[in-house]
Amino acid sequence: MKVTQLNIGGRWINVRSSSDEEHLQQVSEELNERIRATQQVIPDSHEALLFVALALTDELMNTQDRLYHLQDATEDKVQRLLGILENLEPVSQ
């Protein structure tokens, strides 16, 4: 794992990750943009960070729910297709 230095909310931190530096920089930029937007409404930096964390956690949980529903729907469709395939007559040659 490689250590990458990132500036998050005006503070430098060292991040140990297997992700490449470019990806970590993109994540850092997205996070900083969310922090800046939140600080326009909530000037206190600690409180702003808590609201950003809350919003990101909400997005994560909603995305996980959608993923689970998609997985269930996909499994159902695959099972129905397998059932259809099992009932097909073999093609004679």
C-alpha cells in the first residue's frame, strides 16, 4: 500500500491505500467541494464536516438499498429465464 498526502478541508492528512493517487485526488476534490458548499450554509467547520458525513452516509445507504433491490430483481429474472430454458424442447439436428 502506498501513502498519499491529501488536503481535506484545509488539513493535510496521510492516507494509506491501494487506490492510485489520481483516484484519491478525485475523491479528495469531490469531498472538498461538498465541504465548501456546506460551509456556505454552516460556517462552523466541524459542524459542516458532520453534515457532509451525514449526507454521504445517507447516499451510501440509499445506493446500497438500490443495489440490493437490483440484485434481487436480477436473480429473479435469471431464475425465470432458467425455468423457461429448462422447459424448451431440444432442437433436433
